[in-house]
Amino acid sequence: MNRTETMPALDGLISPPPETCAEEQARADFYALIARLMLIPPDVALLDGLATADSLSAENDGNPLDRAWEKLVFAAAVTPADAVRDEFDAMFISVATPIVNPYASLYLAGFLMEKPLASLRSDLAALGLARREGSGELEDHLGALCETMRLLIAGGPGIAPRPVSEQKAFFQKHIAPWYAPCLDHIRSAEGANFYRTVADFVQAFFELEAEAFEMDDA
């Protein structure tokens, strides 16, 4: 099984560096999309791009990632941008405690800004990465972690792509231990609609990533 299917074009919303091979760029594109959906509510342009995206090219029709993608595409087509923004704000933004806090420290240590965040910052420094100045999110936000995975796969300005072994180590240490309960909370959150399909898509993709990393060992 390939690590991931071919990422449908999103009308220029994601611009791949030309030197990245197609399969690796597809993975990077998925991580970029997840980061975008988790960090900022999708605007009309992104929803339109998703709504008109092609089906995935899969070896086996109807696999979990293909089904989750089709549901996400349909949800993007029928859900107004205003409704998605309101849903995002209700779930992830609050003057008190949001319904869902997608931070690794909270799920791994029970509180924000705990040892998992310190460990992550140390690993990011070793990779030559750091929190962008002015960023409103901590590094262990699920969206920020997906952006890091995108950089490890495809690189960026002044950043070379990293070997699969380093991608795997980062995924297994900083994403794999806690993504499932976080996505469960998103699915079960009061008012979850569009983001329920996002959670299903993210879960299907992460499960495929985990399976592919294990196959690399074999």
C-alpha cells in the first residue's frame, strides 16, 4: 500500500516545491490541509476548493481515507463558510475554556504547557525549527504539529526535507500518543458538524501514516 493517495489539486491553495516527489508531496499537502483546518476556520476559497476536489486515486476503492475524503468534500460543498466559522469559534475559541483544546500537553500531562511541550521545543530546536514570531498558538497544537510534519516531508525556505526515519520519530512521539482521544472529543463536541468530518478525515490519514511507518520498519 502506498503511504498515501494522490492529493487532489485544490486550485493553487497549496503550492508544492518542484523537487518534492509526488507521493511525498501528497503527504505534505494532507498535513498542510489539516494544519489549515485546525488553526483557522476555512474561508470560502478553501471550502470551494475542497468542494470541487477530485476523488483520491486509491488502489482499493472505498478504503477509509477515500471514504473520509469524500465526506469532507461533500461537507465543504453543503456547509456555508459562516456556519463553519461559527462552529470553529464555538469549539476552539473561548474567553474561558474552549470545548476542545487540541494541545499535546493537555492530553499527555493533563495541563497546558507541561513537559510534553518542553520536550517538543527541544526536538524542534534540534531540527532547526522554532515557533514563528507572533504566532498565537503553542507549538504542541495539533495544527502546528501537522505544519511541522509538512516541513519535515517537503521542506521550506532554508529547510531541507528530513529522512522518513525522522518523520516517523516525530510523528510517533508528538502526534500518535494523543490524536485519537482529541479527535474523539472533536466528533462528540456539542455543535460539531463540519468538524466531525474533519476529525474522521484526520483519523483516517493518521492511521494510514502509522501503518506506513510500521511497514517501513518491515
